Amino acid sequence: MRDSAAFDEFYRATSARMVRYAFAMTGDLGDAQDAVQEAYTRAWRHWREVQEHPAPEAWIRLTINRLATDRGRRLRGLRAALLRNGPPEPVAAPSETSVLLAHALRRLPPHLRQAVVLHYLLDMPVGEIAAETGSPVGTVTSWLHRARTELATTLGAPADRARSAKRILEVTDVERA
């Protein structure tokens, strides 16, 4: 069992210093805080080993240094891609319909949301959805029906007009094209 009191004491005694160290290594306070948080999370997972280390603070600094180095490599790769391909095209703000649809989709249970997104937004046939989810075709068909009904209710359409939810899904697809 881990000694949480010892870890808490170690954290209180070293964390501010580690944030300053990480800030100097990354040059960005947010990235520094992320690296320190990740380093202490790893230290907690390996607390017995870290606690017995001759210099636990050095263990944290080494972890922060590795995280900062990894971040630098990722940024260099992103910069190279940006130089090669140029900046990305600007993305238009989502339409009111898209925002309403996203809100309604978030209210669906995950399995219904997945079925709707795969079928209506990615144009996957029911059979492929069934294969991907490991569910029978009839179950996926039932999920789609239930999802359309719930979407119609959420979007303010009468339950018997569940097809209006399908129409909104199709309109959203056209807006993205």
C-alpha cells in the first residue's frame, strides 16, 4: 500500500519548485503545469520506487525533462508539417442547426449516438455498423429508430415526426460539405 501522507508531504515541499523548473524548460506556464501534473501522477503510481530513490526530487525533474523533450519533438513535427502544407483552411462557425444537433446528440446514450453518427454522418450501412459494434442488424435498426425518436423529441418535433430528426442530420451533412 502506498504511503499517501509521505507523498502529500513530498508534493507540498517540492511542487512549486518543480513548476518553476518546468516553466524554465518549456517556456509556457500551461505546458509546465501539465508536465508537473503528469510527473507527480507517475510518481504516485510508482511511489514505492520513487520514495526509495536516493533523490526523489531528481526523479521528478527527470520525468519533467523527458515530458518537455517529448513536447518539443511533437512541436517540431507540427512546425515541419505546417511549413510543408501551409496553415489549415479557416473553419466556419457552426450553424445554429449544427449546435442544436450536437446538443441533442450528447443527450443520447452512447450506443444510440454511435449508431446515429455512423449511419447518418459517416454514411455507413446498418450491416457495417452491426459488424463494427458486434450487434445484430435488428438491434442496430432498433437503435436508429429509438435515436431518431429521442432526437425528434429533444429537437422539439412531435414524436411521430421522427423523420424530421433524420432531415436535420442530412441538412447538417450538406452544411459541412
